Amino acid sequence: MNKILLQQCQSIIDPTLPPISNISNLLAVIFYTYDINWVGIYDYTDKHSSLTLGPFQGKVACTRIPYGHGVVGTCAKEKHVLCVDDVHTFTGHIACDSNTNSELVIPLIHDDQLLGVLDLDSLHLSYFSKEIQSTMERVAVYFTDELSRCKHV
Ligand code: SME
């Protein structure tokens, strides 16, 4: 567990700010902590049966991912963490950046409802260790709280 990162995330959140401000800063902390080329949120609203691009750090990305498609849509459908060591072996993987080699996607669930997913990409194969995964699962709670604030205003 990366305790320093968790402390940074905790201290960066200001409940008096709009959720988008907190989400943006959380993403920046993550982006500059790990050797990743992309980190961001895909938002889920079941009206459209797809996930749409939210705040992120990294290159321009796919804006709409159908529920059940790609690593992101599969994570949304199965509602559990997907850690893919080599994205080229994942059937249906959506390559926003063809240089990406591994990916970690965490569902953001509040009151049994999927609000979105947290997506991280790395240029390295098998980058996302169990340690990174468990740290990100803890950080995901902050994103879930902020997303839930977004959706209940
Ligand atoms: N690779 C993802 C698409 C999102 S990008 O990685 C930012 C997927 O297969 O769903």
C-alpha cells in the first residue's frame, strides 16, 4: 500500500469545492506518482448503455465506450477490478493509444449502483502490481464519493 499517495489524496480533497476540482487533482497526483501514460474516469449513465469520457490526464482518448466492450466496458458490466498484464491478449480491447501495454480498471460503485470506472494505462507490460492495485482500490473510494456528489446535485 502506498501510504504517502493515500495521504496526498486525502489531503487534496476539499469538500467545499465542486467534485470536478477534487477529481482533477486526484488524477494529477496519480499521474505523477506512477509510470503511466493515462489515468481517467469513464462516467456511466445507463440511459445510453455506454460509458463516456470524464476528466483525465494523458493523451486524447475514446469518448464513448459501449457497456460490455473493451476493458472499460467489461469492468463496468462485471463490476469487478480488471488488471490486464498485456492488453493485446484481451479480446475486444479498445486501443486509444496503441503504445499502451497494460491496464487497470476499477469499478466505482455507490449503493450498489455503478457510477463509472477509474482507468489506468501503462506503456509497460504487467505494470500494475498487487500493491498498485490495492492502493488504487482505496483511492477509488475518493472518486466514488466525488462522483456520487456530482450525481446528487
Ligand atoms: N483501453 C480501454 C479504452 C480506454 S483507454 O485505455 C483510455 C478499453 O479497452 O476499454
